[in-house]
Amino acid sequence: MPRFSRRRFVSLFAGAPLVAQDRTRRPNVILITADHLRWDHLAANGNPAILTPQMDRLARGGVSFTLCTTVGVACAPNRASLFTGRYPHAHRVMSNGIKMPENEVTLTHLLRDAGYYTGQIGKLHFWPHSGRNHREYHPPYGFHQMRLSDEPGCYDDAYGLWLDAQGPEVRRKARVKMPGERGRFEYYTFEGHETTTHAHWVASETARFVEENKDRLFFVHAGFYAPHPPLNPPASMLALYDNVRLPPRRYSAEETNYLPERMRKAVLAGASTPEDTWTAYRKHFYAMVSNLDRNVGRILDAADRAGVAANTLVVLTSDHGDYLGDHHLNGKSAMPYDGAMRIPLIFRGPGVPAGARSEEPVEILDTMPTLLALLGIDAPKGNQGLSPLLAMRGGKAREMTYMQSTANRIIRTKRAKYCYWAGGDEVLFDLEKDPHELRNLARDPAARPLLDQMRLLMLRKTLEAVDPLPERVAPY
């Protein structure tokens, strides 16, 4: 049985009129997502080497959660959890390449039914994007308006067609290889004008949406692809890092001695990569972040120009991070390291204290119930997120965070991280003594009390996270 009514489904196609509301009752919402952006790729989160003045501006005006983690290991599971407030096993998108079920109740459905005009710009990734005609039908998932582009220039999606309209040479300079054709280290300078990057297009379309809808309640999701590889920043952004010394990569020559075989092989595979390759790759990555940052600023400026900034909630987060050379890895995977798991989460706007910072554990799926609480809208049945409104004001949030993949389960507390792999391998990091996760203690007899404690927490969390749907409606 679908979890939203046929009336709601039909209204997506029938152009049902929006509920008339006083705009002062609720704020607008701008949700900004990046891809591969980890928590410490903001200067405001403690990285002086990276240049992110616009995201820092956002953090100064609101609350930055510095211990937010993903709940999946790839784009699609985390985006589905962001919009549903449910764990991957509940919404059933456990990996990329799976369609998000159309009967899941999304944040967009709830805001649309509360009178918001809803828009999607850029990357959504609710459907697999390989082997698909991007000009054909895509389910709306509660959006009134969609300008989809899940990759930066290789498909005939909204961005690709916009490039075509600028001329064949513009399209050629912006085109990237198909995902399956890319190597491990893909970095180069963007050939076209910087106003034709995917990030610039997402910001321009989002700014236009804000301007066109400034006189009614609106929700817009700006889905950036950056800083996801291939790393092709404009030359002006790359030049920012010509003489910048990047933070050291986090690795140890001895760390493989303590790892399960699958992790040991992955770490050793990158150990012979020359340091100058890592440096060039990382500088291109940082430049991608700075280009993202500049375009986040263009969205914030658009809200200012439209006169809606004071009554707009802005949220910035990412679907996951990137190891970026830590442990000789790059990209993301089910490896239980903070580089891929830990992401930024910033709220700014009505009801949010300014200039606050929280180190309480929260998850990406907590975004939805937090927004709903700030808007005075009830969370739907089946929602598994927790609203960290108290944590915004210095209180507590979660005891632990939880991540799922098809191969393992991971929990993280402030003190420690524990991973259980299918087949029985275990990983335990004491984060107080080993914040860079360089020594697996799972086989260390001295760490047995901590291991037993984390095993018990994992068992408890696994039971707590059982899908609450479908509801029990009768005694038998």
C-alpha cells in the first residue's frame, strides 16, 4: 500500500493549485547539497588551507554540526535518506543503481502539501543515471519543477541541453567522460568559460527559481555535483592554490598490520602513488570546492537581492565525503574512515541561532525532521531521524551514528568507531587516542572492554533501526 494518497500522486500531474498561505507564517527553504564534500573542506570547520568564504559566511550566520555522518556509502542511499529521514535498509536504496521507491514520503511531498512551490535543480540521483535516456520521464517525487542533471556534461539532461544551446564548442569544452570510463586520478583544468561549469549552471538556475518565486512560499533543492571527480576546476580557482601548503595526508606505514585483508589490500593498492600525484590531485579537488563555494555564494546573494533572505532557511550538506589521500585512498567506499563518512551540515535562518557550532553526533537523515520541526510540520510515519534542535543550543543529540552498506555496518560515538564486516571481520578505532584512525584495535586484548561495549551498542542500534513501516493496525 503506498504511503501517500492517490490524491497526492495525481496532484503532481494535474497542476493542483497551491494552498494559499500567509508568507510570514513559515520561511522558504533552500537546500544545498554537494557531492564528495567532507566536513573539513570548509575553512570554518578548521581547515585554514581551503578557501571557502561563502560557506564560512553561511556557518557564521547559523549552526554548523561538525560531527555529522552519512548513513550509506554512496550518493543514492544518502540522498534517499536525506529526503525521507529513513535508513537505507528502510527505503531499500542500499547502493547506487537502485530506483528509490515512488511510494516513499519525501520532504518535498510534505512541503508541497503545506503550500510550498517546490523545485529541483541539478543532481538528485533518485534514479540510476547510467543506461537511461535523460530526456524521458522521471518521477517527480513531490517536485513541481525539475531541472535534472546528475552528471556534469556527459548526458543530454537539462545541463547538457543548456550547453547545446550555447553552441557545439561550448558543449565540447564542458563534456566529461562517462562514469565507467574514468580512471582513478582524473584531474585537469576546465576548458570552457567558468560561467559554463555545472556548478555555475546549478547556481544560476537556482537563483532564477528564487527570483521567480519570491512572492510565494518556495522550497528549492540545489544539487551540486562538485567536488565529485572528474576534477576539472576553472583555471581561476586552481590558481588560488598555487602556493598553498595542503594539510598532510593521514596514513601510517604500520596501519595495514592491523587491518582485515579486504581493507589492507585497498590501502596497499594506493601506497605506491607518488606524492606529487596526490598533491596535484588534492589541489584540483580544493579548487573544485572553491568553485562550489563561489556558486553557493551566488545563491545566497540571489536570496538577498530577492528580499527573501531574512525569511529563508538555508541548509548545506553533502551526501558523503572523500578520503582524498588519507590511508592512500580516494573516492568513497564502505571503508570505515571519517574521510568518506563525515560531512558538513549547516542550518541558517529563522529559529536557528547564529554563529553556533555543535560537536554532537548527528546523521544526514536528521536533516528532514529538523527542517520540519523548524517549519512546524509533523514528520511522517516511518521517519527515523532525530531533530537536533536542542543541540543547536548546546544540548545533546544522538549517542551514536550508524552507517549501512551491503557489506558491513558501522557505528560511531564521540569516543570510538566500530565496524562489523559480513564474514566476521571487525574494526575498532579509539578516536580519543587515535583521531586519524590509524590502528585497528579489534584484536588487541587491552581494548577488549571497549570492543565489547561497541559490540553491544551495534546490536542495540541494529534493533532500534528496524523499519517501523508498515504499521501494525490490528491485534491479529
